[in-house]
Amino acid sequence: MKKTPFFGLLTFAVLTAGRVAAQQTFPLYTGTVPDSKPSAVQETSLTLPNGGVRISNVVQPNLTVFLPPAGTANGTAVIICPGGGYTRLSIDSEGYDVAKRLNEMGVTAFVLKYRLPNDQSQPDKSIAPLLDAQQALRLVRQQAAKYSLNPERIGIMGFSAGGHLAATAGTQFARPVGANPGSESVRPAFLVLMYPVISFNDTLRHAGSRDNLLGKTPMPALVRQYSNELQVSAQTPPTFLVHAQDDRTVPVNNSIVFYQACLRHGVAAEMHLYPKGGHGFGLNNKTTKDLWTDRLRNWFDANGWLTK
């Protein structure tokens, strides 16, 4: 298979809401992907009866760029990490659809197709998703001028297990993973955490996410390292959280303990909790007329991230 150049852009079609929009994608890495090994693993894509798309077994991670309408971009960018329990990516409802809503705010969006933990294709599956998230932050920062972005206004958003990845990126940037991380900062400017997996402790953990990332019997030190409420510091970026109280998949206390950790360390945080909505509601919590994206727009505006 022919390798795509590092900054080479590919155009492909994304089918959402019944219409096709041309988007651009580019690979995260040039040449060999770090923390990878030869295997028979191949990426798969499943289209659900409702039109949703689920991607598994990612081998070649990439970013898909969604640009605001001409003349509306404000210089802020968000890297979006779809959820799926570290076993698949809900790339449409927690990726492409969200990117388009961000574009309406003048925010440039990059949907991250990150590698999912896999012992067959990765020497250390626990670091593969974070490697990809940190590389995405580097690349978007490096290409800030190309997309008319402010390199100090590049944040990361994640849903469910993607929220765990985003929270990990937002709390462990001082120690980038990988053999040659380089000197460029991988600290996001802000975090947007949607019904996130935060903690891997026995009380709050989402068992599937922890097992997939760390294995069935992880060392206590790894459990602590990836329990992100324990990794918050005064340098953790400003954070926006959304969760539903009746979430039976990822307990709402995941968001609450992260918010409390932000309070303890003086990190600016805003949290919106809905009494109902369950898990995985994506853009629209059907139990309320309130739109969390309106709350997000207000938060962006209050922090100056919507001004050009």
C-alpha cells in the first residue's frame, strides 16, 4: 500500500444526515507508526441500521478536518475523540456531527480516528491512544498557520472512553508518551468532557474501558496513573463537563470527582448535569429541550475563544 505523505491531504466523502460533504483527512504519522508491530489486524467499519458508523481495529490513525464557513473562523480549534469503550469509535454521532456543530460557532474541528488498544498490533496497548492524541495536538499546532488557528487556542474534546482519552491528554501532558516525544507542547488549551470515563478505580470504573486499555489484571500503579481525577494539577486546562445523572454505563460520579479535583487545584471548570439522558446521547439529550452545545458556546464565549 502506498504511504501518504505526512502533510498530504486526502479528500473523501462523509455521509451524515442524508447528504455528502467533502472533507479532508491526513495521517498522524510519517512512515512507521510508533508503538506498532506487524499483525493481521485490519480496520473495520460497520454501518448501523440507523445510519450510524462504528470503526474498529484502527491501524493507521488520522485526523479529519472540518472547516467553518468562509469568513467565520475565529482561530479556535477542537480535536474530537469519539467514544466506544476503547473497542470501537462512534465516529459519526460523537465525531462528524459534533464537528459540524462546532463549525457553526466558527470553531475549526479535527475528528481524531485514534488507535484502539490491541495486543496483536501494539507492543504497549496502554499508550497507543494517548500517543495518537498527543500527536494530534502536535500536528494541529504545527499546522495552525495553514488553518488560520491560534496555536494557544487548540483544545480537545472526548465522549465516554474518548473523554477518558481527552482527560488523560489534559492531565499528563508534562510527560509525553513515546520514545522520542520532542519538545513541542502537547498541553491542550481546554478540555470538553462528555459523559467521560474518568476513574479506573473499582467503584467508578467502566469495566470495558479499563480492561481494554490496561488488561484484566492491571498493576495498581497503572490504575492510579489512568484514574484522571488523581492526575489533576494546577496546570490542568480549563474544563467543561456534561453528564446525565441516570447514566448506567459510566456513573455520573466520574464527572463529579474530576470537577472536585479541579476545584481543589484551582482549575476553572464548568459542569452541567442532567437528571436524565442516559449514556451516549451525543449532540442531543432527548429528555430536555436544553442543548449542551448552547452551554458550550457560552463557555467558549466567556473565555474569549469565539473572538477573532
